[in-house]
Amino acid sequence: MSTLKVGLIGAGGISRVHADAWRALGAQGYVTSLAGAEEIAEEYGFELVADVDALIDLVDLVDIVTPSSTHADFALRAIAAGRDVVCEKPLAATSIDAARVTDAAAAAGVRLFPAHVVRYMGEYAQIKAAVDAGRIGTLAVQRFSRAGAAPQSPWFFSESAGGGLIRDLMIHDIDQALWFAGEVSQVFAVQNPPTIDDRVPAPVTSHIVLTHANGVISHIHGSWVAPGIPFRTSVEVAGSEGRLRYDSAEDRTLRTDAAALPGATDYLPPMSPQDSPYYAEIADFVAALREGREARVTPADGIRAVAVAEAAIASIAAGTPVSPVPSPTEEVVR
């Protein structure tokens, strides 16, 4: 099988974990960016390319790791050239644009992989498997929290540019809530301090309550806090017969509070260090591409996460619950 040629668009903080994965998978890498591409090229042995269109012409697959407002444009340009696409979350700044990208990929017969990396973190994947296996009975409530130092680049703080706490940070746990419990019928959200003139303040905290179509309630907390504060994430899911919990600040162990299975001495083994979830994510995309199967994250998942994030932002503005508005593409894929 010939060596996969991959073009990285962007050279910001997230680009290095993607570049690490592509190098580990033996891909031939190319990179272009308005700033920082030279460092990525030197560090990872990628070929430096002058601009986006030249890079698209050289490669089999395009990996987009740029600010959110540019995702749809770059993805559509790559798709128009017949290239497969990996796109960092969010798939686009709006659900309408995410659906446009998805429709374009389907029409062109190319693959589109939204990069929702938390699905590839071992603890979350184990929780998903346990929920699906009925280990804690009927799922009832989910609680997610994600907090860390605020980013530095200005675009993160502009909601109109695809940034903001919800669309950038909390979309990880929105996607997890959807993965564990399915479709959302209602969204209520608050944020303090509020966004003013499209500028998200920092420090800032938001809380989202999702009502799923099956009755499950999800609470999602997110904060951008002061510089230097360590990143922390936690998840707890509770059902009629037990709960599952993970907190990154405690240790790397997933805790289960449920009756033991007959003959079992422990439900889950002690956690061993996981491979990089970014490597696992991209390896899954490459395997899905070569095997002609779905990856763990689909384009429809990318659209739905953006739609729920949009509904949360709309709820904050209105001060009332909001129902996510499905795109035509979402209706087709359900």
C-alpha cells in the first residue's frame, strides 16, 4: 500500500499532536500556515508548502487544525479537489456550514472525519461501553465538567468567529453527552460573566442543562480560568443500578459503584497509561478510510455537536430553554 500523503493546514498548539500521530503512522507530511509552519516542518520532517491550494494539490488527505471560522472554507476547498478531510472540532462555526461540508463530502464521494478526541480517551470509552452494556441499568443523569486556563489567541473569545467557551471547550462534553445518551430535545444554558459585543470574557463559566429525547438529563459545566491553573475534567453517569465516575484530578482510575457481576472480583481492571487519544483518533480515521467503514465519530456527530452548542448560546441570549434546530442533513442521517 502506498504511503499516505497528508497535508496539515495550521501550525497552532493542536497541530503538534496531530503531526505526532501522522508521523507515528508513517504518513508523508506537508504543512502550510500563516505562522509557525517552518517550525512544524523542521520538527516533524514535513515538507513546507507555500499556500493552502498548493498543499491540497500535493496530498491525499487534508488535516485542518486552524481557527474554527476557517474550518468550513478549507474543508470545502479540499473536498472540491477530491481530498479526504480530517477537521478539528468544531466541524464548522455553525451547524448550517457543518451540514454544507457534510453534504459536499457525500456528493464528492470523499471521507470526512470530525476530530472529537474525547471519544478516544480510555476512561470515556469505557464509560460508553458500560452504559451500552446496561452495567448501571437505565441511564438517568450525566454530569460533565471541564476547566482550564483560558487560551491566548484572540479568536477564541469571538463567538461570531467560531470561538467562545461553549463552542471551543464545552463542545467536547456536549459530544460526550450525545454519545452516551442520544439526541437532545431541549437546551438551557447560563454564562457568567456574559458575552458583550461578541467578546467572551475571561475568566468565565457556563453551565448547560440538556434534556435528551429519552428523558436523560445532562449537566455540563465549563470554565476558562486564570493563567497557570491546571486543566481538570470529570464525568459521572448515574443509572437505576449504579454509577460510573472519572475525575482527572484524582487519578487515572475509572470508578464503578454497582453490584458485581456473578463470579466477578472486579468490574474494570486498573487503568494503565493510555496511548495518546490523538493518535488513537487519527489511527481510527486512517483504518476507517482503508477498510471502508465508519469511524467512531461521523460527520453527523459533528453537525449535532455544533447544533447543540448553537442552541446553548441562543439559550443564554434568550434566557429561556431552546430546542436545537436540526439541519436537513441531520434529518436524513437519523
